[in-house]
Amino acid sequence: MRLENLRELVLLKKKPLLALAVLLVTVTGLYVYISAYQGSTLEALRESWMAKRKQQAEGGPASMATVHAQGVRDLAVFSGRVPYKREFARLLSDIYETAANNGLSLKTVGYKPVIEPGGDFMVYQLNLNLSGRYAAVKSFISDVQRMSEIVTIDSLALSGAGPTQESIELKVQLSAYFRTDGQ
């Protein structure tokens, strides 16, 4: 009796059973593909990754030539970001423009050149006194940090005019780095 019931069920439900059989074959085929082909590829990639991690932990790249080549590339990028001394006026103009674009008023500016001993670089130490809203000050600081030239923020001092006023004073000391060769 059970066999007859099973035959009737198969005859009545041909399409769903056929779809189930196709799905079962597809899942079995994908499982075999993943475990046979992708499993070995994944294991090879994992071993390569572990070898690179071990190499990095033991002191970085394998050869001194690789380290030297990377150092030369890094120095070229650094040199490209350091402008010549003759571009000081342009950089100062960019800083003024950044302050104006952020709605800050420039009160005073002072600068002092410092030549690094034994090097081809010099530093202009800039002291700026600005005033404006707090949001404008935050935006100005962010814009200075994103400048393509190497400009560092050495110190900041904020002071408010009063608890009811939105205007604040900003005293910022910047260092701008320049090349002295090829002036």
C-alpha cells in the first residue's frame, strides 16, 4: 500500500518533485565545485597571506634593494610636496584665502624664517590671529591640515569674547616647510 501511495504522489506532484531533484543536483554540484576547486585555491591564498604576514613581522621586505627602492619613491613624493622658498608669498596668500573663505577675519600676521642647519630646507614660522565663529575656526583648521604643501599646526589658542557672543579669537602658530635649493 505504501508503494502505491508513493507512486500516486509522484504522478500528482511531478513538477515540484522535478524542481526539487534539479535543486538537489545543483546544490551537490556546487558543493563539489567549492570543496574541490575553490577550497584548494582558498588554502593557497591563505598560505600566501600568512607567509607575507610572517615576512612583515620579521622585518619587512625580503631584500635591501626593495627597501631602498621604496625609500627613493617616498623621498620623491616628499620632495614634490615641499615647494621652493620663492613660493612663500603664494602659500601665504592661500592661507589668507582659506581664512576668508571660512568667514574668518585676519587680525595680525607674523612670520619668521628659520633655516635648518646642514639641510636644503627652511621653515617659516607663521603666527596668525583670527576671529570668527567656532564652526568657521574648525573648518579653517581642517582646510589647513588638508593643504597639499607641508604645513603643520604647532599650537592653537582659542578665547571667547563672552558667554553670550558667538565670536571667538584664534591664535595659531603654523610651520611651513620650503626647499632652499633652486630658488
